[in-house]
Amino acid sequence: MMHKLSPLFLLALFIGGGCSQEPRMYKVTGTVTLDDEPIQVGNIQFVPSDGVHGAEPGEIKNGKYELKAFEGKKRVEISASKIIPGSSTRGAGGEPVPEEYLPEIYNAMSELTANVEPKDGASIDFKLSSKKSKK
């Protein structure tokens, strides 16, 4: 004996039943300042502690950033470089080369953290100090 399945039943089964949901990314925005001045150009990335996903990057422009990140606790790395007057660092042709000017405690050895909540538009600001350094 053959039974006919209702099209609505099949639709409900397809939508609610056999489909797995991928984790969702959420929009995060904020400001980044150094000694109360906006960082003009730089990079920011949220590094998940779960080891499942890669870093979630964003660009800093005029002290503001925007990125997409998965929910959860992150280690935050911020970097910014510029040509430093009087520096002896030179390129192959003798031209000045941009150098990282943020203390490593904000990038390579970052101790900054953020917690991404499951909602779009969360604002997370970072107020950095040039006087802070790794002990």
C-alpha cells in the first residue's frame, strides 16, 4: 500500500528536519584609539580561541573598524604602521619603510580580548596607550 505525503509535510521536513545550520557570523563595529587619538590606518583581527575557525579580519580607517565574527571569546590583534621620521629602517632603494608603531602587547603579544555576542551591530572599542609595554 502506498501513502501520499502532503507537500506541506515534506516542506516542513526539509526546512526543520534534515538541514544542519552553519554557525552564523555577526557584524562587529567599533573605534580604535592610541593615546585618545584615532588610529588613521591599520588592521584588526579577532582570533577565536576554539581553533575551529581562522582569524576574523577588518581594516581600521579614521579610527573605525567593521568586521564579521563568529560568536564567542576572541584574542584581538591590532597593528598599524607608518613612516617614522629619523628611523634608520630603509628599503632596498634607500627609501623610508613603514614600521609598526603600536606596542607588541596589542599585536604579536596581544592580551586584548573581546566577546562577540550573538547579535549584529555590537560595538567594541579599544583604547590603546603608547606607554603600555610587555613586562
